[in-house]
Amino acid sequence: MKYAPGVHAKLFLALLLTGILLIAAMMLGARFSFHHGFLNYMHEVEAERIETLSCVLERYYAEEGDWDSLRHNRRKWAELLRRAALKSREDNEHPRAQEPPIWTPRLIVLDAQRRPVIGNAPPDAPLRLHPLHEGERTIGWLGHQPPQGLTDALALRFHAEQSRMFWGIALIALLMAFIAAAVLARRLLRPVDALARGTRALTAGDYTTRVQVDTRDEFHRLAEDFNTLAQTLERTDQARRQWVADISHELRTPLSVLKGEIEALEDGVRPLDARALVSLRSEVDTLTTLVEDLYQLALSDIGALNCHKSPVPIGELLAATAATFGERLREAGLRLHIDCAEAPTLHADRARLMQLFGNLLENSLRYTDSGGEVRLLCAQEDGHLQIDIDDSAPGVPPEALPRLFERLYRVEGSRNRRHGGAGLGLSICRAIVEAHGGRIEARPSPLGGLRIHIELPLNA
């Protein structure tokens, strides 16, 4: 398997390469600017010296009257050059005692007919000619070859020193770019490393892990999302563990009863009669109901809680459900009141709604004290059918209301296991309501007990 560099190495190389390219561009630009700027400076200095030498030559011609004494006279030529250098120093107040004539080998003096008088530049070379005047009359020409580069020793030495300085600055800048790239790559990828460690911890099953990111950028939002995911996974894992434990507990009770009764029958402690069979059938029914409830919730979890919808008159449905429970409610000493005369027709699953209202009435039947009341009220508001099922005392503590629809949850106190049930009825009710696009919640009842409030969309 070929080695693939990590994000840290890639980011480091990208930052370093960017720094090197910027440094190279800056150094090339600086060298180009310095070279041409220095060459222009040399041209300006030479132009000033040419002007000074022109004045000296014009004064010499005015004194001598011609160029004959200068023609091929190198001593006189050197004297005129020194005189021009002195005048240049005086004009510029130059502090040095001697200034080398950097342009001496490239000068030539021509007479008015442009014949060579003195100088070192070839007369047929490309020259720049500066006219020499006496009054309005042209008395000669001072020619020079423009410098194509740096030829003077002092200028070359200065240029070499600047080049060494440029290279030194480039090396220092390169070192700083290397350090900056390493620091920035490490700092920029620190949140990524933290998220990677957190992900590995989640993969290993440690859902308590959290990621702390000090930045206020996209990494911070990503870390918040990661922490939210970890918290959700932690709650889900805790709920799963609790779910398994609760199911095991719910199954253990009827199975233990069945096992005990069967053993009693086998040992002859209890006779095998109709009463014993009814008791065994009761425990089997309890197990069947529990398994069926678990199956319904499993269908809800995977989105397979099928609803075969058709027009359903809600008023008739509630009346039929109440009639089914009427005798049992009277035997329990409970009064039933229904106010749903104007309930509309919904497009819903009749069997699922029968199961919904049946579970809610069964819940009130089990937990409402004798002599109490159960009331069903219907109303239409904001495009929804609102159904309230109230019962009388005992009530539910306010802190327990949000948890009533949790699976296998029971309220400690009067509404507990001694009344039967596995704590799955309200969870199934919520699944049925949500399958119809509605919502369900628990509230305190004005009758002193529990109110279950249901909202179902009218246009579903």
C-alpha cells in the first residue's frame, strides 16, 4: 500500500510552498527593481558628469580658440578630466577627496566636423553626442557610450554586497516561512485532531466523550454538532439498556408465575381443574398482550405502522368505543360523559383510532378511583380536531407528565404496577397519533386527574 501524506503534511506543504513562492516573487521583484533603479541612478550620475565635462571643454576651447592643443594629448585630456571631477565634487559638496571617473574609457571629443580629437571610445561605436557651444556656434561634440551594465569596480562591489544581502534576507524569510507553516498547520488542524480523537472514542463505544474547540469558526460549529451527536448517542444507549432491562423484567413476572403454577400442578400441590387452567390462560394472555404491544412499537420505530385510511366519523367512533367500555366503567363506579356531537369525519385508520381511544379509556379505567368521572370532549380549532380525555383523581405529578409516553414508564404512587399493564399503552397511543400527523400530550385535568390532549389534522 502506497504511503499517502496526511492532512497535516499537505497543509504544511501548501503553506510552505505558498510562502516560498511569495518570497521568490518578492526577491525577484526587488532584484529587478534594484538593478534597473541602480542603473538609472548611474545614468543620471553620468549625465551630470557629462554636463560638467561639457562646461570644462567649452571653457577650454574659449581659452585656446581651437582643439589643436588637445588633439591626441592624453596628458591634457587627463587634466581636463580631473578638473571636471573637482568641479563635480564642488557642485555636489561630495566629502570624498577623490572620485574615480567611472566613464573615462567610454568618452570621445569630436570637433565641429565630427573628427576625433581625443578619447578612448571608438568613433564608429554607437555614441550619444552632446553638442559643445561657443555662443550660438557649435564648436564640437562630446560623445559617450551609454553603459549597458555595471562596469565600475565600486558599483560592482556595491551591487555584489546588495546581492549577498538579498540572499541573506531570502534565507531568513524562508526559515520564517518554514516555522510559520509548521505552527499554522498545527494550530489550524488542532480542532481536526480533537474531532478525530472524539470520533475514535465514539467508535469504541465511549459516548461520554466531548470535544472542546476554542475557535469561533466552522470547526466550533462542527464540534458543537459532534457533541450533540455524542449526547444523543449516550441517551440512546442508556435508553436501549433501560429498554432491555425493562422488557426482561416485564417478561420475567408472567413467566415466573407460569413456571410456578406449572410446577405446582406437576407436584400435585394444586389440582388440574378449570380454575388452574383459567389462571394459566390469564398469564398467557398477559404475555400475548405484552408481546403484541412490543410488536406494535417495533413497527412504529421502523416506520411500518400501517394505517389504512378511510372516512371515519369521529363522533360515532367515540360512541362505539365508549359503549365497549360502558359496562366495565359502571362496575368500577365511574361515570362517563361524552361531548362530541359535532365531531367531523376524518380521513384516518378506523382500527388504529379504536385502539387509540381504547388504550386511553383502559388507562382511565385502571387508574381512576371509584366514584370518579371520565369525560371525552371534542372541538375544532385552527384546522385541527382537538380531543380531550379527562379523568378524576388521582392525578399525576407535574414532573412526571412529560415522561408518561416513554416506554415502560410508570408513575410511582397510585398509578403503578398493581393496577396491571406494562407501561406501553401510552407509547402506542403516541405512535398512532404521530402516524396520523397529529400530536398528543399529557396535562393536569380540571377533574383532578389526568388529561390526554390530542390534535389530529382535519385535512389529512
